[in-house]
Amino acid sequence: MTRRNFLLNAALATGATLAGAAQAQTPAPEAKPKTLVAYYSWSGNTRALARHLADALGADLLELAPVTPYPAAYAACLDKAKADIAAGARPDLKPLPDLSAYDAVLVGSPNWWGTLAPPVCAFLETPALAGKKTALFQTHGGGGEQRCGRDFRRLTKGEVVSAPLIVAGTRAATSREAAAKWAAALPL
Ligand SMILES: Cc1cc2nc3c(=O)[nH]c(=O)nc-3n(C[C@H](O)[C@H](O)[C@H](O)COP(=O)(O)O)c2cc1C
């Protein structure tokens, strides 16, 4: 072996060893948390926000659907919602998927009479949420958060990891950036 070849071989061998050592020391990438975005939406605003969040996080989407839908007419829906909230009603939901694989569940609700919509309350009491990270996102018609965040913390079986994302219903469709920013800051 010429001196030049020897030096080249030595350099290659050292390089390979260093590369191997660097590889051995690099910690394995952490598994991405599996996240579900679950929401109830009567007129589409909370659904739009939920889609932005699911896109930002690469999360699955679940629309919460009461077995008996709320009336399609606004005035009738207002009355039914008011009566249900006063009675602490928990409407039956259409079957939920298996939640066991999810590490985190983000939950979306419209503000109804200052609080969460009853289908969302029913979902929050699902025992399968226990031990999961949760956070609320909500839309509203001008009232803002009102009692939504407080009632969310009271009802959820999960661990609340963030302040809520609160978006005016009229802005939900165009809130992709705000949704992505909130999602990126979640300690998931
Ligand atoms: C039954 C009912 C009650 C509502 N109560 C309130 C309220 O107390 N405060 C508020 O800011 N908006 C209220 N709104 C407006 C909704 O929160 C708002 O339009 C929301 O974005 C609707 O979300 P959705 O399209 O996902 O159903 C109410 C709407 C309905 C249908």
C-alpha cells in the first residue's frame, strides 16, 4: 500500500467509525402522539375549525352526532338547547370508535347558551377519555368563552393540557393559521 493509499484508507475508516458512533448516539425519534379531533357542530363553524386542527396535526377527525339531531330550524334549536342545558341532558351519541389508541383528544364545541353543547358534555364524560391529554376548542357568536372552558375542565375525564382555542364562528373557516399556531403549542 502506498503512503497515499494508506492515509486515504485510514481517513475513510475513521470517518466510518465516527459516523457509526454518531448514529449510535442519536436517540431514536419519539413516536408521534396519536391525536383525535372530536367535535360537535350544528351549523358548520366548529367543523371548519376542527378540520384546520386535524390538518395541522395530521390527526383523525370524529364528528359527534346525537342519535336524535337538534332541530334544523334556528329558533327551535335555541329552545331545545336551552331546555337540555337547564336539565343537564346528555343526549345519546351515535357509536364512537375505539379511543384506546389515542394519546390526545382535542374536543370542539359551539358556545350554546354560554356553555358547551350537550352532545359535547356527553362525550366528555366517556370513561375512555381517562388518562388522555385533552384541550377544548370552541366557536361562538360574540359571547367568547363564557363558561365553556370552566365546564370543560369540570366535565372531562381527560387531563386538560392547554387553555382553550376560542374563535368567532364567522371567522372559523379562515382561521387556519390561528388553529395551526395553537396546535403547534400544545404539549402533546
Ligand atoms: C342553540 C344555540 C345557542 C347559542 N348560544 C350562544 C351563546 O350563548 N353565546 C354565543 O356567543 N353564541 C351562541 N350561539 C352561536 C354559536 O355559538 C356560533 O354560531 C357557533 O359558531 C356555532 O357553531 P357551529 O356552526 O359549529 O354549530 C348559539 C347558537 C345556537 C344554535
